[in-house]
Amino acid sequence: MEIHFLGTGAGVPSKQRNGSATALRFLSGQKGAWLFDCGEATQHRLLDSTLRPPMFEAIFITHMHGDHIYGLPGFLGSRSFMGGTTPLTLYGPPGIKRFITISLEASGTYLNYPLFVNEVRAGEKIETDRGAVEVVKLDHTVLSFGYRFTEPARRGRVRKEYLVKKGLPPGPLYKQLQEKKDVVTEDGTVVRWKDALEPDRPGRVISIAGDTKPSKGSRTLAENAEVLIHEGTFSENLKDHAGQFGHSTAKEAAIIARDGKAKHLILTHISPRYEKELEILREEAAREFSNISVAYDGFVYKVK
């Protein structure tokens, strides 16, 4: 998987950062992408990436503030204009269906593909072919969600040393074992797949928070996540200001990642006041948690 950061700004766009938009791209099996939030000019950032609107199969909206949704009507229209015909499912808080309906009707935008809009609630678990997505309530000035995506469990690796001792060197029969089928060696020995495979490995967790100050929900998102994407809008000297407006400092995000035993923290939703002083945010966060990236528009993170 890859995570593409298409908009990493806060509140209003700047020359360096657009409104919030993050894409999760699937590289194996059935390829495709999901979009989390769709701020203004998300389409422009897509033009500089390897992603195109018809590739997206689902959109998840965290909350109804403009810097997270004002790019949606244009994106939906462009997906149709660019030949997208496959279904698209949109998830978001109450109000998203009305916003989409009015925007498309008022602009006379016709879509050539089926669009399904689902208003979700906290605690809901969305089951998809790619894994489960948990809807987590956060703490912002309006209802705001985070989305915790968990891949299906992956099959255990082949126990190579055990198989070699059994007289089965690496080869095509290993694939048969990974498909949970017993095999027979040349001398007639039966090798059972249950003995040949390590236990199934838990699926990776990718958590994407909407706007929030530190909360029970943000800690839920962080728990054992492979990647936690969390706002780091302000530095510590504006901690009170951040809390007043339902936001987090970079340090607070790092503490959440540390306490939740997340493997990697990516800070986003950066206030424009730090554009020339990003190291302030990075340094404050790094004192609490070491494995940190500060996202920028166009940044691509390859999930291990």
C-alpha cells in the first residue's frame, strides 16, 4: 500500500498546502484507491500524482468543515468526465448526503456511474473486500470521525527449515502449502500444511484521524497502528488555542502515537504559520516519539 498526501494544510489553503485530502492506494490484488477527505483543489494535486479519479472506489469524509469537503463536487464530476463508470461509495457524517445532493443538482452535474452515499455513526464497522473500517468519534468543534482500517489477516509464512528437513526444498509445492493444502514428497512423505506454516499474521492497521484535540477516539486510532495519520496543527506554545478550536499540537499527537504503540506517525493539517519553521513541530513531536514524518502536498509514504 501507498499513502498519497494530496492536501496537508489547515483551515485555508496556502501556496504550499491545500485543504485536507489523503489517498490510500492498493498495489496488489485488486488494485484501486480510497480517498479520505477532499478539500479544495484535490483534483489539481492528483494531476501531479500517479492517481486519477476513476481509480477511486470509496471516499471517507471525516467531518463537514469546508477544508475537508469543498473539493468533492468537482471530484465527483471529473470522475464521470474522465470515463469512470464503476460504482463509488461515499461514507461520511450526517449532512454529507444533503451536501452532495444539493451540489450536484444545483450545478447540473450528471454522473455516469452509480454513487452510493452512506451517513455513518460512531462505532460502526464497515466491512469491505479489502478489510474492515471502524468509525471512531473524535473531539472537534463539530462531529468529527477517524477511520481505522484493518487488513484481513495474512497467511503465515512457510517454515522453510522444517520443510527442508522433511526433504522438501523450495519450489512450487510451497505455494500449495500456502494455499492450505497438504503435499506429498517424492518418497511418499505427507507434509501437512498446518505443520508447514507459521500462524496467520494480523493485518496491518492504517488509522486516519479527522480534526481533533486529544481524545479517547484518537487513542483508539493509535493503538498498534502500522501508520497513524494525525493532525499536528500547532506548536506547544499555542496548546490552549489548539484545544479551544478542537485541534492538537504536534507534541500531543506524538504522545498519542507513543502511548498507543503505533509504529509510525505522520503529522498533517499543518497551520500555514509554520511553513518556514516546520522543524519546530518536528522537534517538539520527536521528544515524545521517534518515528515521525511531517507530511507535505505530494508526499508518498510506502507502507511496510
